[in-house]
Amino acid sequence: MVTTKKKTVQFSAAGIVVIGIVILFMTMYSIERIDSGQTGIIVNLAGSERGVDDAKVETGWVIYNRFVKQLFEYPAFAQIVDYEPFDIQDKKGTIFQTDPTIEYYIEREDAKVVFLRYRKTTKELEQSVILTEVKNAYKDIAGLYDTDSLINNRPAFEKEVEALLKERLSQRGFTFSNIQSSVKPNEVLQAAIDAKNTAVQNALKVENEKKAAIAEAEKMVAAAKGKADANRILQQSITPELIQLKAVEKWDGKLPLSTSGNTLPFLQLK
């Protein structure tokens, strides 16, 4: 009986030890699965090797000591960021406003470089490093344009911004893929542009009305001239002989009942 009790106690103690080890393991270590669309990075939090491990973690299950290491994940798929509008200035200091939406991602082989350089999450990077590069690209390219040139060449302007942003972000470990934005003058300049357009439209309207009036006047003059010419020609063509001929053509062959003299009445018309 005593031996049985001793064995029971030993087994109980062993079970407690095993349970303790399991609890300690679960407390100290973390098991996580890195999705295929993410790049995992294991970071040392203590010791002389603080930083990113030499082992490259991409996808799959990962076991790490949560007391001395930390797992960061960067998305390996495209991220779309819609920024709030901000002001830019052209070469003459005229203020424009733009509201870019960008698309970028972090290549797996660049994830460690990005983390070592910035030690930030993607959300933090989007509102700090990436936003700064976006604003600088817009401002640097806008500074090369005159006001009228920027207004009339907005697609070309955006292409230049896109090329510059792609170059600068790639140097920082980001792969920039697309940008969309609208660049428009500020309220004061837009009001001036609208007023100018209204003035131009009014001037065109007045010019068109003037041309229409001139055309109508020329038409009336031409009609009057034609009528006068016709009357002049008709007047020149009326001769005594023509009048007598017309009278003969209209005569019905009957003589009047009474005549004075020997001359027919229609032969006396002049």
C-alpha cells in the first residue's frame, strides 16, 4: 500500500512538472502562422544580437521566444493609401491643391531592410516616411512649372511626379506601382480663372453677335442694291416703242365708240 501511494505521489509530481513545463513553454514561446501574403521578421529584443535574425522568415508556422524576440509582419501585396489633400506651389508661388492616392508594396527581400531602417509598422510608415516622399515629389515637380503650364499640362505633371516618386521610394525599400490624383488651383486662383473664362466667353458672344449683325446688314444692302439695279435696268428699258408694243399686245381688237382725231388711243401713249 505504501509503495503504491509513493508511486502515485511520484506520478502526480511528474504530471505537475510536465504540466508546469507545458505552461512555461506556452508562456515563453509563441506559435504563429505567417500568411502567404505577409513577410515575417523575427526581431531580437535583448542581448548583443538585438535586431533582425539572420534567418529569413517568409511564410508558414513560426515558433519564437516571446520574451526575447518579437515577430513583425509586412504585407507582400499591394497597399492602397488615400491621402488627405495638401498644398503645393508652382515656380511663381501660385498655390495648387492635390489629393493623391498611391499604391505600393514591400518586396520580401526588402522587408528586413525597411524594418532595420525605420522600425515602424506599415501604417506608421504610410503617415511618415512615405507621406514625406509623396509631398516632396509633388512639390519638387510643381516648382518646375509655370502657372499656365501646370494648369494646361496636368497629366504630364502627374507622370513626372510618378516617375520621381517611384525612384525615391525604391531607394527606401518600397515598390511604388501607381498614383492617382487631381491637381487643381486654390479657391482664389480658381475664381480668377473662372472670371477670365467668363470674360472670354462674353467677348466671343459679342464678337459673334457683331459678325451676325454685319452679315445681316450686308445682306440687306445687297438686297437693296439688287432691287435698285433691277429698277434702274427696268427704267432704262422702258421706251416709247416698248410702251406702244405692250399696248398693242393688250388690245382686244375693238375700237372705242368715240375717238377724237384720227389717231388710235393706244398709239398716243408715250
